[in-house]
Amino acid sequence: MNGSVKGPASYFPSIEKTYGQPMSHWFDAIKDKLDLPHMQIVAFLKDTHSMGHGHANAIVAHQLAAQLTDARKGA
């Protein structure tokens, strides 16, 4: 294993650089929307924050996966 970041998290450095906010800002922005369908949350980031589709999708995919992992762990 080479230690490179894969999946949605691979977008995080570019998201932080492009939009000038840490990932925690974007996670907080959608935390109350995680019960909505994936694409509705993506649309929120695109419409409200002028975020590109790939970046918005990466944030949502990461947070929904984290939510699922937490639910499986009983968190």
C-alpha cells in the first residue's frame, strides 16, 4: 500500500483550496441534511455555495458513508 488517499477524501485538498474553508465547514453545512436523498444534498451545495458537482458529490458521499459506518457501529 502506498498510503495515497482514495475515494471521496481524495478531493478534500482541492475542495479546501478552491473554496477556502476546511472540510469541517462543509461537513457542518450538510449535517442537518443527511436524511435527504444524496442528489438533493449535492444540489444544496451547488446552489447555495456555487460548488462544482464533483466536489459536492465527494462531500456528500463521504458523509453518508460515515453516517452508515457509525450506524453499523451503533453510534
